[in-house]
Amino acid sequence: MRDATECNPWRDFVHLGVPYYDERSLQGCNIGAEGATALANALVKNESLQSLNLWSNKIGAEGARALANALASNESLQTLDLDWNNIGLEGAAALANALVKNESLQTIK
């Protein structure tokens, strides 16, 4: 399992605000809820990312809620992989509510 500081794509996307990614895999970066919140803040502004793999990052319900808030306004993301993140019922409910407003997301795991 990698640490979030070792995941250069994550740092580029979140900290540098790189707008040109269309697909990112941050699988196993262990970003946690804090990293998911930072990523969600970047997603609100991003207009190019179409696919995001966050498999196995321990984001939990708190991180899922942050991502859900971002999805409510994001218009580019089409695929989101949240497998193995222990988001629970609360996180899943937040994501489901966000999908009511989001018209671009086609696949969520």
C-alpha cells in the first residue's frame, strides 16, 4: 500500500490543480478521508476528468460524503471506482443523493 505522498498523480491533480487529466488511477494510494476531501475540492473545479479510480483508499463515509458534494456539481466525470473504501450506508446514501443532480456519471462501483 502506497502513502498519499508517494502518489504523484494525486499530488499533481489536487495540489497543483492540473486541469488536463481525462483519466486517473489513484488505486491504493491510501489517501483516506482527508485526501478524498482535497480531491473532491479539485473535482468541483475540474472540467476534463472523465474516469477516476479510487479503489482501496480507505476514504470511508466522510470521504464519500465529500466526493458526493463534488459530484453534485461536476459535469465531466463519467466513471468512478470506489471499491474497497468502506464507505458504508451513509457514504452510499450521500453518493446516491448526488446522482440525482449529476448527469455525467455513468458508472460507479
